[in-house]
Amino acid sequence: MKPIRLMTGFFTVGVWTLLSRILGFVREIMILSLIGPGPLMDAFVAAFRLPNMFRRFFAEGAFNAAFVPMFSKRLEAQSGSAEFAQNAFSGLFFVVTLLTGLGMIFMPALVWATAEGFTEDARFDITVGFGRIVFPYIVCMSLSALFSGILNATGRFAVAAAAPVLLNIFVIGALTLGAWAGGEIILWLIWAIPLAGVAQLTLTWRAAAQAGFSMRPKRPRWNKDMRDLVVIALPAALASGVMQINLVVGQLVASQYENAVSWLFAADRLYQLPLGVVGIAVGIVLLPELSRRLQAGDDAGAKAALSRAAEISLALTIPSAVALMVIPLTLISVLFERGASGADDSAAIATAVMIYGLGLPAFVLQKIVQPIYFAREDTKRPFYFAVVAMIVNVALAVGLAPWAGWLAPAIATTVAGWAMYAQLAWGARGYGDAARVDARFRKRIWRIIAAAIIMGAALWFTNIQLTTLLAVPWWRGLGLLILVSIGAVAYFGAGQLLGAFKLSEFKAAMRRGG
């Protein structure tokens, strides 16, 4: 077996995801500045969440969990991988095209189901109009997710990881042109989304063809492989999309409060940075690696891959979570407070960021543990776990609303995230030694936590010292740069001294190919 270069793949996906998230920050800064929290932004967030929700259910979630392991095993065995991929593509194309048509027709019902609080004001009709423009995005992104799965399974991570960057480039370009040309900037934003989807699909489609998997829409063939794919994919769609479900439930509650949908969206964008760069990147690379090692009977290699993925993920995630909890207001005020977004908005968003920060390690740990199940084509138990997590989320989001108000969805999402991870970790014990972390991880995790605590203290102290500098609008950026630099030095310095990690090991892993 020619193994996937685990560390190389992780850093490739991580770097491209980091670029995408940075551009995403620029995108959100421009949206908050040019449009600002209010009815138009609330409507945009609710409309854009619809194709993203269905994409997570019927494309990325299902195909990461079902298609990638099945395709990887056929690729490893050199048995019918191209035919399997073509048939999966044809079936997915048919399903998402039908879904898109139905969504366009029943858009008012979808908006009511996901943002019921909008029905009492103008936001409802605005969201319905926006939704019909952006909903076809699901066709492009679903098919792009399949091509990305093919590329990831063959160890070609760069193009699949780079594709999401195009969305931010298109949106930033549209907002810039809209601000320069005048008129309704929100319309430039809305129409940029389906155009970006076409660009992303074109990029991944061509890359898959160059990798030897050239596909065209054909009549789907219903056979045993497709039946197995559907059986595995149906529960996986819910299990992998549980976070998106929680966000929609949160939106239903938040839609009852003025500006709350916009505030939670901005907070979600900030904690999604480390989640995307670390958790999602590791999950993308780890799933095909585990699938191929288990197919080859290499349990020791699977255990080592799992342990190293968990180690590098938490070494980057835990300090990120600490930073989100210690200096949320500084981060938000520097990044988002300008134009139509004011100090009150910053304070509200920062509070939500702090709550999401508590759940960040759980969200990343889910991305590490879920491949243990999916690589074995076990999606039923994660499905059951997801149902329990959703029940926890709904109960808290609705039950806490009378006391916590618009913050109830953030609290519910965080608690549900930890509930989901706890179930996944407990259930994985039955898979034996290959599903357990090694002694090196158990030794280092506590040292990573200690280094993160030291960093948190350094951030808290430095933030107080820089209060005057951070209060001056033109110097806020410099103040944040100083703050982040000191935090990084404190964390990596403490980590090296405590033996939490060694950067030389990562360099060596890159040279060895993981």
C-alpha cells in the first residue's frame, strides 16, 4: 500500500483552509461594515444557510462518511473504483437537481421552518427572494464535494482544499464592485454565491478528470454498490451534519430577537477559523488514511495515524479555545467594529464567541473520532449519537431562551457538542486497540493543556497592558498583532519547555511523508 502522506496532507489542507478562513474574515468584515447587523444581513444569513444545510446533509456529510471509505477500498484493491465513482456521481446529480427544484418551489416553507421569527416582518419575503437565488449553489457544491472526495482519496488534497477559497474571492470582489459602483450592495453579494459555486465545481471537476476520473452525467444505475452507499450515507448525512442542525435550531430561536441572527453568524465565523483549519483538515485527511490502512490490515498504522492526528489537532485547538475565552472582545472589536457595526454589536458577538470557545475542543474532537466509525462503514451508531445530541441542543436552546435570551443557542450548541463527543468516544472503545490513542499522546495532552493555560495568563495580562493602545481605532490592528505574537511565543515556548510537542518532529514527519 502506498500510504497517504498524513502530515503533508494535513498541512496542505490546513494552509488552504487557513487562507480561505482569512479571506472569510475579510468577507465578514466587509459585510458587517457595508451592510451591518440588521434585517438585510439577517435575511442573507438565513437564506445562505439553506443550501449550506442541505449540502452538509446530502453531500459533504454523506460522502465523507460513505463514499470516501468505499471508494478508497476499491482504489486500494484496484477493483472498479472508476465505475463506482461514475455511478455515485450520476446518482448524486439526479438527487440534488431534484432537491433544488423542490427547494425553489417551496422556499417560503423552508424559510418558515428555519427562521419562523421572520414571519412577522419584512425579513421573511426578503429571505425567500434571496433563498431562490442562492439555493442552486447546492448543486455545484454537492458535486464538488464528490470530486473533492475522489481527490482526497487519491492523496491529491491541494485542489479540493483550494476550491472554497473561490467563494470568498468572488464575494469580496462583488462587495468591492458594489461599493464602488453604488446601488444595493446586498444584491452583488447574493448573486456572487451561485457564480462562485460554478467556479468551484469547474475547478474540482477538471482536477478529478486529470487524476483519471473523468465523469459526465448519466442515467444512475441502481446496483448493490449504490444500495450499500445509500444505506451508509443516510444516517451519515445526519451524523456529520449535526452541527449544522444545531445552527438551524439556534437560528429559529435567535430569529425571535433583533440582530441576534447576525451576531451569532459573526461569532460562528470566528470560532470556525480554528475548527476549519485544524479539525476539518485533519478529518479530511484521516478518513481515507484509516480506510486504506484497515483494508490492508495495518491496525498499528491506523492507531499511529489516529494518535498523531489527535495530537497535532489538540496542540493547535486548545490554545485557540483559550484565546477565544480570554480575549474575545479584543478580537471582535479589532476585526469587526467599523462602518455599520458598532461597540454594542462587538460586545454581543464577543459574548457568543466566549461561549463557542468552550465547545471548540469538542467540535474538533468529533472530527477526529468520527473517522474511526466511518472508516469501518459504521454510520448507524453516529446517527443515534447525533439524535441524542440534537435532543440536548433543542431542549437547551428552547428551554434556556426565557433566561439566557439570544445566547441560548450558543450555550446549547456548546453543550450538545460535548455530548456528541462523549458518545463517540465511549462507543469507539469497542473497536479495539486500533481505535485508541498511544502512550505518547496520553503523555503529552496534559502538557499541551498546561502550555495553553500559561498562554492564557500571558494574553490576559498583556491585554490589560494594551488597553490604551487598543482603544485608539488606528492602532487597534497593531495592538492585536502584539497581543497575538506574545500569546504565540508564550504557548510555543512553554510547550517546548514542558515537552508538550517538538516542532522538529513535525518537520521530520513531513520529510518521511507522515
